[in-house]
Amino acid sequence: MKIAMIGTGYVGLVTGACLAKIGHEIICVDQDQTKINALCGGAIPIFEPGLKEIVDQGVQNGHLSFSTDLTQAVESVDVIFLAVGTPQASDGRSDLTQVENAAKQIAKAANGDKMIVVKSTVPVGTCRRVGRILGKHDIEHAFHVTSNPEFLREGDAVSDFMQPDRIVFGTNSTDAEAIMCEIYAHFEATKVPVIKTSLETSELIKYSANAFLAAKVAFINEMANLCDATGANVDDLAVGIGLDSRIGAAFLKPGPGYGGSCFPKDTLALTILAQEADSPSRIIESVVDSNSNHIRRLGRKIADFCADCWQTDKKHPMIDKRIAVLGLAFKANTDDIRSAASTVIAPLLIKQGASVIGFDPEAAAAAGAAIDHIETTTKIDEALSGADAVVVLTEWDAIKMINWAEKKTLLNAPVVIDLRNLYSPESMAKLGFQYLSLGRPTAE
Ligand code: UGA
């Protein structure tokens, strides 16, 4: 099927390339000429494992192309995916300007009846609103609007698309449902569950999935704090509860709090949506609070632990200290620093008087541009050299596999604060480190 993908950001590019891989003919459209030029020249604007291979393959076999010409793309297809950004507005709501503008442009360009598939994460009611905008700006043609949320994780997006847990779409016509089934027919063979719902249910499934996952992360972080306070071990606790199939083992890794472009934005948007529907969600409101309190609490914990280790003034321990922050991206296998722990922790340390050098294999440049006064590097040794303490924020393999026996000599003081629980407290203690992790008793 010939499909136009409006918006060639993270979701649009991955979805477009994957739809091309399963046999469709995709035109990815973006108004950003520089991005389209780069893609036409074979460059991928984001770091996403496996993406370059399928983009190259799609371009070579003629299934994938890139353009800035929305009108031409709309004229040449019957199905248009909307994957434009829905960033967080200053009041916490989703800013739907890009969705609405795209709908107006599609209506202006339409040369026949079209189906619009909304991939962007949007509040309940948006698909109907898109339908109204289309109808208002083009009374000549018929438009079917469909909701088709994505469940792609950054860093695993290609495999998440190719091996989905489920496919969800919401439609309000049997014609639209039949077209959606045709688009995803490739997955029939692998028996991927297809959930067909109303527009509203499909829109809400996306928000509830992210909110539930965010709640799991916030929950395990609170349990880690409780383990610290009681001498229990959060790693064992996660295994102990995760083996209950009603709970599940995934998303029970304590960390510096959830970040990224989705959970923080979507949880907040859901609380507002719920308030406006006069059905407030106290649970999700608490998750949002819990996550922001967690990172602030960790900021204090780092300073207190360092002061103890260095035996310095508890009030101003960071003055003139050099801190190596390992991992600047919000999680491993991405170059994305949106709502990353590094964007909170590094400025906090700098404000307290420390000089901070951040290491990240992919996100160093972005973090260097976004965080004032941080020095960044893509070389671990450069970050560790002369550091008075090391703060681990991202679970990159390169960070997991550090040989601390060897790297210890680079440090000014053997102090490691591991906010991803990557190393064993016993091994770190044996190597002579003063080591702090989350919710695990300190080894002597
Ligand atoms: C998330 C969802 O997992 C995807 O299903 C969804 O499609 C996507 O949002 C979206 O809405 O577009 P993503 O933001 O890429 O994907 O990242 P996750 O892997 O879900 O991680 C989110 C945050 O939770 C990260 O900061 C991560 O470090 C943290 N996390 C996750 C933990 O701290 N512990 C865990 O056990 C799991």
C-alpha cells in the first residue's frame, strides 16, 4: 500500500522505515529541509540501533523516499499517517498545534477521499477533533480518521515494531478497520494480537500503558528508598515480587527516575486529562510527584555521601571537586537527553560548586549543548581522570563493563555513586571503593 508519513521525527522515521520493510511504499514527509536532505543523502538524524540498515534497504528497493512536499505526497496516496510532535505545553497539556496544522494542510491538499492514521500520542478526543478540522477545511471529500498508538521504546524501536506485543487501532468505520487490517497484514502470520477499539479507547490505551509503566518505575524507586531505610535489598525484592505473574519482572529496575520524551510528558498530560474529565487520577498524580521528588532526593544523597567519603564540610562538599557523570542520555542505546537524570543532577552539582565532566557514547554533544558549564566527552578515561567521585546515571554497556580495578588508578578518590545498580557492592568494596547504590546494603 502507498502511504504518506507526515512527520519524520523519531516515531515517523522508525514507523515509516518499518512499514517499508514489511512491503508498503512509504513517502516520509517533513518540513525540515535539512533533515530531509540528510535522509536523502543516507544520514540518519537520530541514534537508533538497526534503523540505518532498514532505511538504506527501503531506499535501495524503492519502498522508502523522503520529501518536504506534503501536497504532492497527499495527492499520491490514500492513507496518511500523522507522526508529528505533540510536545508538552507550558501548562502541562499536549500542544496539538502540529497535529492541527497537518490536518489543515492535508485538507487543503486532498484530491480525493483519504484515511488519516494518528500515530502521534494525543489526548482522548483528538482524532475526532482532527476529523472536524478536515471536514471544515474540505467539504468535498470524505476523511476516515483512525487512532493507532505506537509502543516503541527508544533504543529498541525497530525490534518493537517488528515483534510487537500487540497492535492497537481505534476506528469508527468498517472501511477504516479493513484498511488498518491490510496495513498490518504482515503480522497475521506471527499471530500478534490485534486490539480493535473505538477512537477514544485507543487514544486512552496509549496513555494508560505509559502511565502504568511509569507507576512501576516510581514504585520500585520508592521500594529502593524503603530498602535503604530498613536494610532490605531491592534487587532481591524485585525478583521476589516480579516472579508473581500478575506483577511481572519487567520495569522493576530502580534508577534515577523515569525520563525521556514520553513518560514525563504523558503522565502529566493524563493527570490533566483526568482532572478535566472530572475523574482525577490520584495514582498518576502521585507517580508524577514521586518521580520528581526521587531525583531531588538523590541529588541530596550524592552530596551527603560524598561529604562522608571525603570527610569534608557537609554544607558545601562540592566546592572545587571534580565529578565524573557516566551516562548523559535518559537511558542506554539512545542519544536522547530529554528529561534525562543528567539534566537535573549535573546542574545541581555544578550549582554546588563542582566541576562536572560527563561521559556518554552518543549523547555527549547534545548534553554539552543543553547543560550550562558541563564538560562532555565520549571517552570514559577522560571523564574518570582526576575525578573526586563518579556518578553513574545511564546503563550503557560501556559503563556496565568498566573494569574498576584498572580504572581506580585514574581517580582522585575511589568514590562511586551508582544510580543504576550496575555493580556488585561486594566487588566494589573488595576493590577498596566507597560505593553507594540504590536500595542495597553497603558491603563492608
Ligand atoms: C516508553 C514506553 O516504554 C514505550 O512503550 C512507548 O512507546 C514510548 O515510551 C512512547 O510513548 O513513545 P521510552 O520512553 O523509549 O519508551 O523508554 P523506556 O524504556 O520505557 O524507559 C522510560 C524511562 O523509565 C527511562 O528513563 C528508563 O531509564 C526508566 N526505567 C525503565 C527505569 O528506571 N527502570 C525500569 O525498570 C524501566
